[in-house]
Amino acid sequence: MNTQKIIFSGVQPTGNLHLGNYLGAIKQWVNLQKVYDCIFCVVDYHAITVRQNPDQLRRQVLDTAKIYLACGINPKKSLIFRQSDINEHAELAWILNCTGARMSDLENMTQYKDKAGKDANASVGLFDYPVLMAADILLYQTNLVPVGHDQVQHLELTRDLAKRFNHDFGQVFTIPEVQLQKTGARIMGLDDPTKKMSKSAASPANFIALTDEPEVARKKIMRAVTDSGAEVIYDPETKPAISNLLTIYHLLSGIDIKTLVKKYQGRGYGDFKKDLAEVVAEFLTDFQAKLERFSDEEVEKIFARGAKKLKPIAKETVKNVKEKLGLL
Ligand code: AQP
């Protein structure tokens, strides 16, 4: 690693990665890797905060890395690794649990409230997930974390934990900044534009998975809920559904939103959706052709290389932390 900015981000290998994950997070990774030292993790320890089928999890870890590669992450430029290959993630999370994280911090996390709801059987891991995320980021002295909007609150906590530790025990951690896309940081569900597109949504009509058959995706776009009225207008407040579809169209085609609005003036939702369905289907066809090129063996080699380079950095951070605490 040289002295330039360090970028860290990751995705949970749970369910089907979707257009929200791509447009909100992974797409910006591809550009960032041209300029910075990037580390992209498949965060399997996060995945087990809810019960997983072991065989399926093994498969999804590899498939998630293949998605990174098919999206354009270059393993010769960026490091890709599996979180559980570096045990310092869990070790630092425990230390941060004890040194800076407060019950009140975690009780305020909206994602926990959304996911656990009133389920008394929700795991402690699900509650504590933001502290593990902080450990992931802080281990590598990360400067920038490119994520979707739903992770902003977790990033704030990461910054707080780092500041508290540095203040209470002495300087160890770099304070990371969040990096959001100008548009696309919050892609909404196709079945409900008031909630974000999510892998764990109750209905597959909520999302376009990156592995959806192009024909299936086409139908999902045609059936996506729309707003009252018939005009293609960009106004997320009053027209959340059509604004979300315009955002997806813009990000996949590169055509700016103003031009799209002009193009569909007076033409209604039908024409607009038909064209967007085509854009999405073309994107998926191209993406899935790339996805097929990567083998499990290749991914395992990329993971091994990532872990080999990153383990010493993680070890060094944990050593510094332990020294400050009197554990070494
Ligand atoms: N709808 C979204 N719009 C923009 N960005 C999004 N991200 C997730 N959903 C959207 C971003 O994708 C990255 C990886 O997310 P994750 O898999 O680690 O977990 P998540 O944020 O909880 O995503 P999901 O899809 O909603 O998964 P489940 O349903 O498993 O919780 C992150 O940068 C996230 O911001």
C-alpha cells in the first residue's frame, strides 16, 4: 500500500444482489479504484447475523465476489477478500464493543429497528452489526467508505467509535468519511417507492436482482407501481415511483434526467416503462455474460491474495489497539 487514500466497502452475501446494491454502491467502487487503493470485502460475518443455510452461504460468498468482478472491479488493482479469512475483524469488534460502543448508540440504529422489529429472538449479532462494520473499516485505516444512503448512520457510529478510542486511549484510528452517489444513493423498491430496494424484501417484485433473467426483469419494470397521474416528471416528493424509475434509467443509460423527462413529455408511463425495461434487460444481458467468465477457483485465489496482503495491516492495527489498552 502507498500513502494515498484508502477506500473500503463491502456487501453481505445474502440473497440476490440487486440494482440498488449496484447503483448505490458497487458502481462507484469501479470509478474509485482508478484513483485510490481500494479494498472490497465480502462481509460473511455480517451475513450470519440472521440464520443462513451453510451450503447456500458458501455459494453466495463466491457469487458475491463474482458480481464484484463482473461489475468491473479489477483484482489486479483492488484487493478483494472474504471477511472471515481475517479474524482481526471479530477481535476488533469485541474491543470496540467494550471501549466505545454504547447500548444507546445501537438502540438508535434504524436498520436494526427495521430488521429486528419486535422479534425477541433477533440475534445479538444483528444488534451489534454496526460495531463489526466499524471494525471492518477501522482495521485498514480507511479514508473513504463508498456506500448507499442506508449505511450513513452506521458510518456516523464508526466515526464516533474511532474518535472516542483515539481520545480515550491515544491515536490509533483514521477517521473515515462517507462517500455517497449524487443520484442513486437510495434506489427504492419497485413495489413500494417509499422503502428502499432490499434483498430481504418480502416480494421479489421489490427488486431487480443482477441475476434476474432479462425477461423477468422486463416484466418487473412493466409491473412496477407508478404514481397517480400519467406524466413522467422527476419529483421524489410528489412522484416517488416515477422519480425512482427515472433515476434507474439515468444511471443505466447515462442520459441525464432532464433529457429523459423531455423525451417522454406527453407520452405517458407505458412508453417510458417499455423503454426502461429494454435498457434494464440490455444491462442484465451484458452483465450476466461477464458474470459467467469467472470460476470458483479464480475467486478463491483472489480471496487468498487479498487476505495475504491485508492480514498484516489488520494485525498491526489490532496490535496498536491492544498496546493502548494494556493487553500487550
Ligand atoms: N436500495 C438501495 N439503494 C442504494 N444503495 C443500496 N445499498 C443497499 N440497498 C440499496 C447499498 O449496497 C451496499 C451493500 O448492502 P448490504 O448487502 O451490505 O446490506 P444492506 O444495505 O442491508 O442491503 P440490502 O440489499 O437491503 O440487503 P438486506 O436486505 O440483506 O439487508 C451498501 O453500501 C448499501 O448501502
